Amino acid sequence: MTVATARRPALGMAALGLGVLALYFVIKQAGTAQTLSLLWRALPLLPLALAIEGGRIMAEVMAARHLFAMQRSAVPTRAIFRAQLVGYAVGNVLPVGRMAAEATKASVLARHAGMANTTAVAAVTQALHLIASALILVPCVVAARSASASFGLTAAIVGQGVVLGAAGGSILLAAYFAPCEGRLLRRFPKLMNALVAFRRAIRSLPRFPFAALGWLVAARLSQVVLLGVLTRAVGAGFTIAGPFVAQAVLLMGASVADVVPGQIGAFEATFALFCGAIGMSKANAVAVALLVHLVQVLWTVVGFGAIVVGRAVRTAQINVSATLRA
């Protein structure tokens, strides 16, 4: 184990500790009793919130399914769905969650399409997620202006959209033109062969995956709907602009605190900071952020359940094969 590898869990735990500390102070400032009361009030709408988040997960499944179809890789939808659940769970407990989720999905699906193809899909999906986030921020800017949000917040949303779009495009270009030859790489034939296979898999996509991007934009829109439902659940006043501004704030919190597992404390802090722009009280805003985390936690439990079930099924299959051979 290298020193860098040994430090990763410690850094993750330190980031989580800071997030929990921030969460404690934010809830205390918003009013612990009032926040808990709002959470209790919102529980009847929790099943609807879980269903909406499930729809977001399915939208990401459909995006991956489209990418594999473009590669002409025969990957069962059921396997993609299980990989999405597992990736969702891993992404919510590790730092830099989106990257960890895509890497996990690539590993789970490698036996169906090969590591090169699944890694290529993971890279493209990561890029498309960034571009989809940039696109959803366009109506968020309009919403921020209509809600008379501060110029600073509006500028931050615009800046984030530009950065996310540029990052997504850069990942696509880097993947497509990834170097796979050269004197240095020839010294590492396994790495060179892996890069050659990866670039071949990337270039097997015959065109830009607009359908997959559309599914991921739909996933972001479902998150806006979720925020709207949670806003009503805590009894805050509802406006069309509010959930879009909340979505922008959510994305900013996720970007700033990407190293914090699950962005614990980051969502709550950013929602409390921009509660006025969202159109609700600080207690309402913190309660909505906590409910977002509650929904994610429950689906994370489902994801880890999928890991257990998948291992049990594979063990049963191995046992049956061994019995038949005997």
C-alpha cells in the first residue's frame, strides 16, 4: 500500500467529519426543534419523493442503455439497472461520488461488454452528466433573475454552467483523442493495449449521443421536480422559480464539497445561505436539504442491497455449476 493510498480513507473521514460539523451548526442556527418539526411534517410525501428519485435513477439507466446500444454491446437492461443502483450507493458514501459511481458501474458491467467498452461508457456518461448539469442551469439563471436573486448568485450560476459545460466537453475530447502510442507507452505494453482498446471503444460511437444526453437532462429535471415536492412537503410557499434556484444551489453545494462523502453538510449550508433566493425560511431550506439526503440514504440502502443480492445469485450459480459438473 502506498502512502497516497493509505491517506485516502483518512482524507475521506476528515472531509466527512467537517461535513457533519457543518451540519450540526447549520441545524442549530436554523432551529433544531423547528427543523425536526418540518421533517416530521414532510414524511407523508416521502414515498412520492422516493418515486421521483427512482425515476431519476431510471433515466440514468436509459442513458447507459442507449450508449451500449450505440456500441452494439449486448448488455441486459436488468444488469444496467443493478449496476446503476450499486454505483448510486457507492457514489453517496465515497468522496468524488460521481467519478466513483461511474467507475463502479464500469467494473460491474465489464463481464457483459468488456472493460474497454464499459470504461468508455463511463467516461462518456461522466462528460454528459456535466453537460446536462450545465444545460439545466440555463433555466436556473432565468429563475434566479425572476426571483430577484442577487447579482452575485446569478453570476455564480452562470459561471458554474460555463465551467461544467467546458469540463464535459474537455472530457469527451480527451477521451476521443487519448494518446495510445509513443516511446514512453511502449515501455508499458499492458497500459498501451488498454488505452488502444479504450480509444477504439470511444470511437465506436458513430455520432454524438444526443438521446443519452436527453435522458440525463430529464434526470436533472426530475431533481427539480423532487425539490418542488419537498418544498411543498415542508409547507414553504411554492413558486415555479424556487425549485430551479434550489437546483442551482444544490449543484453548487455538490461541486464545492465534492470531496465530502454524500456532500453531508454542504447541501444544508448552501441552502441555508441562499434560502432567501430560493424563497423560503432558513429552517424550511435546511429541512429540504435534509430530506434530499434522506431520500438518497434510502436509495443507497437499496443499492447496497443490490450488492448483497447480486453476490448471493452469483454464489448460487457457481454452486449449481459445480453440482452439475460433479
